[in-house]
Amino acid sequence: VKKIAVLTSGGDSQGMNAAVRAVVRSGLFYGLEVFGIQRGYQGLLNNDIFSMDIRSVGDIIQRGGTILQSARCLEFKTPEGQQKGAQILRDRGIDGLVVIGGDGSYQGAEKLSKLGIKTMGLPGTIDNDISFTDYTIGFDTAVGIVVDAVNKLRDTMSSHERASVVEVMGRHAGDIALHAGLAAGAETILVPEVPFDLNEVADRMRQNFDKGKRHSIVIVAEGVGKGEEVVQAIKERQPSLEPRATVLGHIQRGGSPTPFDRNLASRLGDFAVRSLIAGESNKACGMIGGEMVLTDIEKVVATKKQFDMELYELASRLSQ
Ligand code: F6P
């Protein structure tokens, strides 16, 4: 490859900027020309493509969001849209593309690779729902935000001896709920991967108060349902718990990325560039056991990420 482009697509995540910086600076270091595509696949179809130099990615490693912006693009899901995108890249002589995003973004990269563009996918999402990588870029920061919020909720819940139900993001995955729940010492973690009975949940919460606990934190992954619904269910069963719902929403997607996310993004961005130079294409970059790994995009998209049941059981044991 001689000319590569980079885009961010789907929901943004903290650390995407660090990944863009790594792709641009590694690409330039290895003698490639590097282009940025604004607003994901929509920007590609609009030919919103510009040359990036070393300075164009200065002062962004610490910033949340993505300087390249992101968009959802229906046109790119059609074969005509994909042909058009590949042609636009060819016309500019761009033969390599790094796509930073989640599942949907990976599928676009796979299509472009079939049309002759060498592609690499980087896992950029707070949800940690991409297989063949232990962590996705943004997950660690999002978990930190949830833990910080729960710390604050604990203060006021303890003062009033109330229950707090915190709804967190994650789409269909319970990873944010699990990791934040364990780190925050939540009494209950409700995730789509593990069935639960609300009668038992409410009874256990009551018993915990009776045993001397001064608060009860329930973390609900959005894949399970709304925090407000869980609050209503608890109120019906144990009104004395006075449960309150907090929905953290898009706050979880903002703010400065943690050192872990910045370093993960930096390593993955550089690895994607070196893999393109080595002639690889249609691959997802990930980190498994601390090592950088490449996996066929088809395989990544077709494989559901394994939920960490051991960690879930540990969280249950420790929340007595
Ligand atoms: O994939 C990231 C994510 O924040 C999910 O956790 C959530 O379900 C979804 O995006 C929200 O999407 P939107 O930003 O379009 O409301």
C-alpha cells in the first residue's frame, strides 16, 4: 500500500482520537500518504476526504469523541453504495483503509475488501462486544465513568438507606455492567447474558438491608431493559426500599480516555498500519492476553463475544 485512509464509524468512543493519531503518525513514519475521511462511510460517499499530516493529529490523544466525526449511513449498506465508495477510493489512489468502529463498521470494511481495497478494522466501542479482542477502545473509560457515578450515588443512598438502580449502556452486552458492578461493589448486576428473577432480587435486597447494609446498588445493563422498569418492579415487591433510577446515558461515551484506552488505541492503530504494509487485508485487529492479533473480519462478525461468567460469579460472591 502507498496511500491509506482512516475513518471512524458508528457510535463514538473515548480513545478513537488516539487511534486516529496512531494510524496517521505510523503511516507517515513508514512513508505512506495518509488521508482522513470525515463522518464515516457517509463522508466516503460524499468524497469528504482530506490529506493528514503529523500536526493534524496534534493535541487530540487526550480528547474524547472523534475529530473525524461519525455517522450512520444507510446508503453504504447497499451494493451500489459500496461500489461507489470503493470507486471513490480508487480514483484517489487510496489502496488501504482503516475503519475504527463496531460490528456494523466492520461489515462495511469487509465489503470494501471484496472490491479490492485493503481494509483493517479496529474495535472502537464502549460496549466491549467485539470478539477476538479482550477489550475494545473506550470500554475502560466508560467503566470508569460508571464507577465514579456509583461512588457518588452510594453517598446519598447510604444517607437515606435507599436502593439505587443504575442503567448503563452496552447494547446487547453486559460487559459494562459487569466490570463496573464488580469495581463499584454493586449488590446486584443484571445483564442479558444471565437470567434472573425479580422476586428473588427484591427479596435479597430487603435481606441485605436487614443484615445491616445501608444501601443497595443495582446495575442494569440496557440489554435487560429500562432502569425505571426495574425500579417499578422493586417498588411493587419491596416498597420500603424506596428505589430510585439513574440513567447514565451518553455521559458514558464522553470525556478524556483513560491511559489504558489511549495505549490500547495507540498499539492497535500502529498494528493496523504495519499489517496493511505487510499485505494483510480484511482483518480485525485485537488484543488478546496483551498481544496484538489479526482475525478475519467475517469470523469476528459471526462470533458472539463470550461473557465472562467467572467474573460475574466473583462479583456475586463479593457482594454479600
Ligand atoms: O454502541 C455504543 C452505544 O452507546 C450503545 O451502548 C448504545 O446502545 C448505543 O450506542 C446508543 O446509540 P445512540 O448514540 O445512537 O443513541
